[in-house]
Amino acid sequence: MLAPRVGPSRILSRAAIVHRSLRFLGPVTEQAAVEFVESLKLSARSRTVDVATGDAWWASRVGARWGCAIEETQSPSAWLAGQHAWLGGIHPYDCVLDLGAPFPDATVYDHLTAAREVLRPGGQLLLGTGYWRLPPAPSYLRRSGFAPGSMTGLGATFALAAECGLRIRHWSASPIDAWEAYETAFRDRMLDWADTHPAHPDSESARERALHRWQAWSTEGRYVLGFALILAQAE
């Protein structure tokens, strides 16, 4: 999920619990997800890695559709830091699944460069990333917790991909109703967790986090935030 840099880490862990009850870690429709899985060109011998986003749907569906084993990174931070010694060599992968960009304290460019570093020529990147539909106001950045440079416009994201040696094969932007459903579900699940754990020391903070996020999204985020699935090929 494109995760804002907001609140203490223990509250973000509550967000992780919320996400485990959602099918996708972002505003993605199942129709679009299935379409992108079908758009991959893999085989049972394709070496595929899933960046550790916790979104099990993608790895499960890609593995079942194409018959390939799905490896998982040790951690998102190690992945973006280029710590690939344990990955088994240079350019070892046929496919990278990265459906939660940008991670906290990272940029979309970080994700693109990390993927290109380990993809063989012709290898595929399936990226799910946030982007700015319109330039965000400073007030929204303060309220949402997004770092100013963490995302770009969609056209700039495509340009960054090209700079990294990745050719866009297919892309799809999520509709606003997918955003509405995702943000509503996130809010409701976070509030439900707070209601069912009233004695937990994070309960009230989780409630505040859920309402703050919803307010920021419903008043400003819905007009400027975008999310896209992008299938790119390493040149």
C-alpha cells in the first residue's frame, strides 16, 4: 500500500493488521488485478520475487496462473537499499512484483531502480504505485504525512521508468470509486479494531489515525491522489 509517513511505528503496525483483512493493499479492482496477472508472460521456470508488501493475493494468483514459485524479499528496506547479495547473483529475476510503492521514506524512483537492478533484460516489473493526479497543496502533505518527493505525476513516473531502462507495456489508473471503497474499508476496519480493543494502549491513537486519514482523504486526497498498476519490461 502507498503508506503515508504518519504516526508512531506501532500505529503503523495496526494499519498492517487492517490491511491483512483487505484483499488488496491499495485501491485496486479485482478486474484490473486479474487483467494484469494475465498480461504477464511467465512460465514454470520463471524466477519471480515478491517485494515484501504483505499483499498475498498477487503472489498466490501469479504462482497459480503461471506455475512458478514466488520468492519473497527479506524486507522492503533491504530491497530498496540494494542489498541483493542474498538474491543469488546479478540480474537473476524474470519478474518482480512490487504492489505497494512508495514505501515510507522512499520514492517511486527508488522502487524502479531497485527492480531494474535485479531484472534480466526482458524481465518484467508489475508495479502498483501512488501518483499525483494534481500537485498536492502543502496543507495536504502536512495532513496526510506524504513526503513531498515520494510520488510524481503519472507522466513523470513513466519518464522515470524509461530513465531506469524500463519500457511501459501496459498501465491502468484506479477509478475514484476504488479509492472510495479502499479508504472507507481502511477507516472502518481501523475503527473496528479500536472498538474491540478498548484497553489496548494504542486504541485511542488508532481511532484518531483512522479519522485523521479519512478527513484528509475525503476533503483533499480524493482530488489529487491517484494509483496505477504498471507493467514494464527491462530493456
